Amino acid sequence: MSTTQSERLRELLEPLVSSQGLDLEEIAVDSVGRKRVLRVVVDSDAGADLDQIADVSRELSAKLDETDAMGAGEYTLEVGTPGAERLLKEHRHYERAVDRLVKFQLAEGGELVARILKVDDEGLDLEVPGVKGRKATGRRLAFSEIDRARVQVEFSRKDNEKPNQKEEEA
């Protein structure tokens, strides 16, 4: 049996989130003054749109109202998706970050900023951007070499074309 409130909430809410075609990524209960806030983060391979977020929010709210999972006091339920600079923890997070620029904290120290090209069971194929006019280089990184990884926000990407875009236009 689960011991922490977050574990109990995960057991209660995960089936509802899954039934909506989403993954339950994170649950956090925070106290803000006298109020409590239950933050639920959901996502999917295709992302989650506002209608899905609203639907799952209604489902979770109804389930929480019929149980005592949050206790007797008032709380606010916030349901959303991971932020733009999401932390990559699970294999599926890396798969969802293909073609995104990621900052890696390496297990042996140091850091690396590179674009994820491909993900498999052992690790990642990366493109390390060139510096000062140099060409980008390829690199293989095993999951065991990664301490932390976080998606980076790109405001302007020189290479705005998706792979195979040129072929489709031809």
C-alpha cells in the first residue's frame, strides 16, 4: 500500500488520465499560505491540447470530490502540460524531444548542448551545433552518461525546415 499522499494520488488519478489518452507525468501538492494546490502535469506523444486538458481536469476534479484523497480542507486543482524547458526523465520524454535542442549535464561532469536526432534503447544520436562557422558534428550519448537533460527554448532556429520538407516540396 502506498504511504505518501503523492503515491496515493497517483494510484487514484493515473487510470483517469490514461483513459483520456494521456500520460501522468507529475503530481505535486504545495501549500501556499493556508491554501493547498494540487498540480497535475499530463502529456502525450502528440502533446495535449486545451480541450484534452479541460476534459481530464473535469474527470480528476470529480474523482477527487468523491474521495477523501485531498482531505477535508480546501485546495485548488491545476492541470497542465510540461513547460517549454521540460526536464527529460523517462525514455518517452527523450522520444518526444527528437529534433529539439537539449542541454545535458554529463555524469562525469561538464555539459553538452545538442539536438536529439534519434532515440533507441541504449541512448541518443545527437547533432552538436558548430561554433563560429564550423559545421555541426554527430555524437552518440548513452543514457548512462546523462545525469540531467533539459529541453532548451529556441527563439530563432537557422534551420527551420523539418526533415524531408525539401523532398515533399519537390
